[in-house]
Amino acid sequence: MRSLQRALNKDETGRRVTDAIAGPLFTGEPGDGADASGTIYVCRSKSDNEFVTSNRDLVHKIGVTSTAVEKRVSNAENDPTFLLAGVTIVATYELCGINRNKLENLLHRFFSPARLKIEIKDLFGRPVIPQEWFCVPFECIEEAVDRIKDGSIIDYIYNSKEARISKSK
């Protein structure tokens, strides 16, 4: 128990949940004592892959970065993570005082039923399966971010068959 307590005290983003309302995880602006910790970004690929072109409005990359989003996507044409194609930034959400890796993992697990299963060849001809692309309507991504903000995400799941977020049973 003491080891856990020490670890929580060392982690600047560690929280003890003592109340159902633990405060905002992220906001549009840093508040008192809240350090900007990154940005969630949502983008669409300009890839000429047949599946991507026929579902362009549904295929989204959901990522989190500690740098400027424009800098992160600037070399997309040469990055297998971005399907070796340019991208269009659809939305960004600033994070304050939260572990960006854990939040990204949460979003990826939430939308995992809709993960895009696509294999591309990298610049050296090796097969790559990017993990951050999902076949999800943008409105569902916005709703998931809103539900993370208000803490209600734990009561919902993403239903890939109906392409919507629904109350978990």
C-alpha cells in the first residue's frame, strides 16, 4: 500500500479518486496549476487506397501528440502511420494535466471494434499495419471526447455494427 502511495505521489498526473466528480481531465485552456500536456488530433487520409477513398468520411486517425499537430502531420507522406499519404486535420482538442498516452490508449480501446485493418508497404517494402485508424463517423469521435470530459464514457461502448455510441449493459 505504501509503495502505491509513493508512486502516486511521484506521478505529477496521478490522481486519487475520492469523489465521482474528480474535475476536468482536459479543457480548452489551461487553468490554475494545469499544464498543457498535449493535443488529441483527428485527421482524414488523402490516400488513394481503394477502401480509404470509398469511405473517406468515415476513416479517421485518432492520435495524441505533445508537439504542434501541424508539425506531427507535416511528413505524413513518408510515414506509414499516416498510410504514406497526406492528411487533412479534422479536429484538435487540447489536453491539460493528463497523461496523453493513457488517454490515447483509452480512445483506441473504446473504438477498437472499428479499428481499420489495412496493410501497407513502408518505404522499404516491409508490411505495416497502422493501429490508429478507425472506420468511425466523426460525430462519434466528438461524442466520445465529450463523454471523456464529463466522465460518462465508462457507461458507454462503441457499437461498430450500428456505427454509434450506445449505453453499455
